Amino acid sequence: MQYVILAPQQLLERLDAIHPNDKRVYRICRELELNLQIKPKKRIVQEKPGPHAINECQSMDFMHDQLEDGRNYRLFNVLDDFNREGLAIEVDSQLENG
């Protein structure tokens, strides 16, 4: 004698349910003590705000580092946010913030 294990969806179709819905499948799986993997809801992909053209938005940043002999130097970077291109880099040992 062969035993056939039906998935809850197939079980409902065999019971002549016209359109089995998720709640009914969940309830039957719980009654039969089956492990039911519930799929997470798909997230709606939202467009990230940002520049839509070259030279529309730029960022500036100060960076600093130290040479092997202990001297400090600073870099001032200007970047285009659209294509992430470096527009200008200024390097000096005594760059001021303002």
C-alpha cells in the first residue's frame, strides 16, 4: 500500500474547493501539524533620491593622513555625485577648514 502526502494546496483542490486562499491553507496546515513556510511579502522598490545629471550635485570632503616620517598632510576633495568623478583634489600640509 502506498501513502501519498499531498501539499495543502492539492488537498484543498481534492476537496473541491474552487479557489483555496492562503488563510484556509494556513489553517489546514496548522490542523495537520505540517511545517508551513510562509513567504515574506515582496518589498516595493523605491527610487533613491539623488542627482539625475552630471554637475547637478557635488560633494566636498577633507581627508588627512600621516607620512612615515610623522608629517601630516590634508586632502580637499570635490566629487560629482552623479558619476562619482573626482573634480578637484587639493593636497597641502596646512589646509584650513574654512
